[in-house]
Amino acid sequence: MCELTISQKHIITERNNSKGEYQPAFMQIRIHNSFDGNIDELDVPTLGTLVHEYIHFLQNVSTPWGLYDSMVRYNIMAETYAFVENATSTITLPLNIDYSQGLKNKMDIVECGTGYCPLSDTRRNNFKIDVSERICIHRNYKKVNNRNLPIITLDISFTDGSKQTIVLGANIIKESMAALYQMLIDETATHEEFDLPYNLIKIIAEQHFSAIASDNIKLITICYISLFSLSPAEVLIDNLAYANENPDLSAIELFERFVNEDKIYIKGKAMSVCDFFDTLIIDFLGMPYSYTDSGDFNPPPSSSIDSEKLSDDMLALIGHNALFSYLTRLHKYGYVCPLHSFCEKEKYDKDECYDEPWNGKMCPMTIMGDVIHIKEKEVKIQF
């Protein structure tokens, strides 16, 4: 959620070079290739993409950064729905809402920690880094809501001769971590044309922390550790430096040191990492909801006891994702309902799918629309 992605249009998705997407607030994986839920039948590249997006799911639900980021997104969704429900005049889509000051303050914290989001930057066409030029690392502070938050900036040279100073943050850290893990599955997934964001942490390690640069497991571990802070870039650089100074420590030993010595601060209260996992993280995360462009979908079961019953809370998130996406961003095919491909495959689509999906015969969007009484509003679509 950076300067380029703070708007409703970009708040949904983490992209994996157009092969797959993970939607943080809704815990959903989108894969562009065919996938019926059977991982054993996937080819290596598609499995690598699925693993990449699954890492984003783990980052989302098992770290303080991911949980805080999601709560801010849920608050945005709640205020968006309240805006629609309380509207007394024509509603123009996509929405552009002036959020409450309290939410703006939280969004500012997330924006600062997220840093630069290269895949949302339409101004840059070349993401291949000139590794012959050393990346310069700078430590600075930024005043956010009367607090001085640490930020890490990087001076980067690209192969097209351009230079850019970027803010390192959770977005690049998450993508680099997922890409490193993806390459453990698929050695061909080198993301050569997209060093930024996928290869940046590896390149930084090669240039500044050479003692650990070849150990991708250590780099993955340090990326993960950094997401236990709302200032992940500072934690990343500090832990890269520590690991580089102590190269004999294994990835497990680095993580054990972090678990035993570091503290997590929640509402000003210090909590050990173990206590955080014991109180906030479920014992088994399972597989999130996944779907494809062709209308295939694989919702998770509600429990191991009744594996045929779909998870009610996940079904609600699917509905919220569809409604929120429709209200706040242009769909790639225009303003067709985001759930249209599924309904079309089941021969349950309707004329209203294309401009007012909350009307017509009952479907997930009519149910979600009733929550905010959108049928009672005058809605205008602005392309």
C-alpha cells in the first residue's frame, strides 16, 4: 500500500508477473493457468507460481505486518460500504472516498512500511538492474503521525541507463522472498526481466553481504523475520548484516535467535515471538481459496470434520472481494461482475452481470448488495 497503490484501484492484489495473484485482505489465490485443486497434477512452472502465491498467503496470516496490513484493508472496506449505504445522491464508480482521519493515520503507517511497489509503477518499463553498479543503501527517518519511522532508501541503476532512488519496504521484501522460494521449486523462474522486485534482495546480498549471498534459505528466513515489524526494511538490513557477520549460523539458528531474543510490540505492549504465535496464529493454516480465469475454483473446507462443507467465513470473503472490487476498480473486461466466469460456467449468469450485478435473480452479488442497500441507490459507471 504505497504512494502508487494506496488508492482503492490497487489495494487488492499482489502480482507474480501476471502468472498469478494473491489478494491479501481476502486470502485468495488467482492462477491464470488451469488448476482443479490437485497439486500433484500441476506442471513445475505452474506449481512454482502456486507456491509463490502461497508464500504471500503465509506472509499475510502469520506475521504482524500481514495481519496489520489486512486489518487496515478491512477498515477501508468497512468505510467504503458505509459510504455507499449512507449515500443520498448518485454514486459514481469507481469510488473515490475521503476516509476518516483515524484510518488515514493507519494507512500512512502501512504506506511507509510498504515502500515502493514497482509492479504498480506504470512510469517504468525496465526493471532489470545493472548489477555492475553498486546499490547504495541509506538510512533515514520519516515523520508519520508525529512519529519518526525508520526508512531505507536505495539508489539503483538499471540496464537502460536510468537511475532511481526507491524506498525499500514490505512489498519488495515479500516479492523477493516468494521468488526465492519459487526458484527452489522451478529453477527456470529467474524473473530476469523483473529484478525489481523479485531479485532485489538477492542482489543486495551479493553486493553488500557476500558471506550469505549464496544461501537462499538464509535470505528467505531473514525476509520472513523482517515482516514481524511495521518497519520491515530496517529489520531486514539489520538481520542481513548480523547474518553476514556470523556466517556460521544456520537459517534455523538465525530464526531461533530472533524467536528467543526479539520482541513484538502490539499496542505498545511487548510480546515474545512465541507468545505471538501462541495467541494470534492458528495451528494449521491450510490452503486458501484459489481460482482461475476459466471459472475453476477451489474453496477450502470449513473443517476436517466436515470436509464437504464450505467455509462460511471464506464464502463471505469471496463475496466481499467481488463487491469491493466492483465498487472501487475497473475490471479488466469493463464493469462485468468479478464472479461472472464462475456463474457463466455453471450457466447461472444473467444480463445484469454486465452493469448492475446486485439486481436480477439471486446470486452472491445480490446478497452482498443487500448488505449495503445498493439496490436503493442510483449508480453511475464512469469509464
